[in-house]
Amino acid sequence: MSDHFFVVTGGPGAGKTSLIIELARRGFHTIPESGRAIIREEVASGGDALPWADRMAYAELMLERDLRAYEDAQALPGPVIFDRGIADIMGYLTLCGLPVPPHVSAAVKKAHYNRRVFLAPYWDEIFTQDTERKQSQTETEATCAAMINTYAALGYEITELPRADTGRRADFIAAHLAC
């Protein structure tokens, strides 16, 4: 078990990335979300491994990148905070009504994180859409629920982040990591 690996999950637009950036600014080791980078790369290259085109291909690229990031993080000391974990891919596929391939299930079982998973809940005051985040409020809330269900089914303990500014959220995580 990688007790020093922590996941921040939730729906799109819930403040995860801003929080990860703040935690990195404070000196924590952080691993960025792969999904947005893949979207930018696929759009730039004319690819279709996108959540609005070929969702399975998008999930496979996320898995490949997330597995590499997980392996690279093994060398990092102290807490490492991930903007989404490998189990998020399982939640994404389930949300999309797609089958979870055996190799994805195997990767989720192999990649262990701390039992405490931080959830950034849907928060209307900060939710925005952009060229990479096209989900509606309903889809965002459904994504959050899928992540809760996925992580809970895998035996993780969900700790909801407060609906507070990024600094207070970072303080909340830092306090929980010190426990």
C-alpha cells in the first residue's frame, strides 16, 4: 500500500486543479491530471481520443499516462498528491456506460493509494465550462457520484473537501496529511 499517495477526485470544475497547484506551491509533491493534457494534445494533432469522440481511446491514453505517473511517483518522498487516481478511469468508463476492460480493473487493483481519498464536491459558485470542460451541471454531479461510488466500492474512505477558497482547502488537506 502506498500510504503516502493521496488522491483528490470529484467532478469537473470542482476546484481540483487549482487545489493541486496551491499544494505544489506549498512544496508538496503533486501529480497533475492527465485528462486535460490529453485533450489539448488530441485537439492539436487532430486526434479523436477525446471524451466527446472516442471515449474508450481517451480512457486508454489516460491509463497509460497515469500508470507512468504512478510509477514515477514511487521515487518521491513524503506525501504525493494526485489530481485524480487510476480508479477515476474506472469511474469514467462506468459513467459513460462503457465496459471496464480487465486490464483497467487489474491496474486499479495494483495501484494502491492511501485509504483516505479527498473529494472535491460539485460547487455551483466555482463551476465553469471551457473548451476542455464541456460537461453540464448534471453531468458534473453524475461524475462526482460515480467517483464516490467507485472509490467506496474499492474500499477507500471518502473525505469531502470544504466548499471554501483554495487556500483553506489546501490547509484542510495539509492538516489531514499531518494526522
